Amino acid sequence: RLQVLVNIGNHFDLASSIFVAPRKGIYSFSFHVVKVYNRQTIQVSLMQNGYPVISAFAGDQDVTREAASNGVLLLMEREDKVHLKLERGNLMGGWKYSTFSGFLVFPL
């Protein structure tokens, strides 16, 4: 189950887990994920309008719990969409121990 801590303006839709940009600008996004099993690799991608922009990997075969993080500044148009996609592997507790953050840095 997802938990939203801050969602000023309600531009993150909890049902779809998608952030929709309310205006054109430079946005900052970051995420942190934790894998649950050894002998597996996880890959999580930050998707903008359906295309992968950045990814993070955790693939140490001898470690049960391993974390991966990444962050990016994106130029977004009004109504552009951003979400995380689990490309492979399993996350510890589903998304429970993972975080996703985003905010407007500079409006254009």
C-alpha cells in the first residue's frame, strides 16, 4: 500500500501512482528502492510520458537487502506525466520501503 506524506496541489495521483506536472518548468525527482531477495537484480526506471529517463539497479547476488537510488532534473511541459516502473525483480515490502519525491524547482 502506498502512503503519501506530502502532496500539495494533489498532482500525484495515488490510484495510478503518476505525477502530472501542473505547469511548465524544471522539476527535481528522486527515488530510493530496496530489493528483498539475494540472487536477484532489481531495476527501477523513472518514466516521463512513457519513456525511461533514468534507472537504478541493485544486483549484488550475495546480499539479501540492497538499496538503489537515483535523481534527476527534468524539463517538463504542463500535463507531462512521471512515474516509477519496476522493470525487473521484487521490492522489499512492495513499495513500502521505497520512496519517490518530486517538486518544481523553477517555473518557466
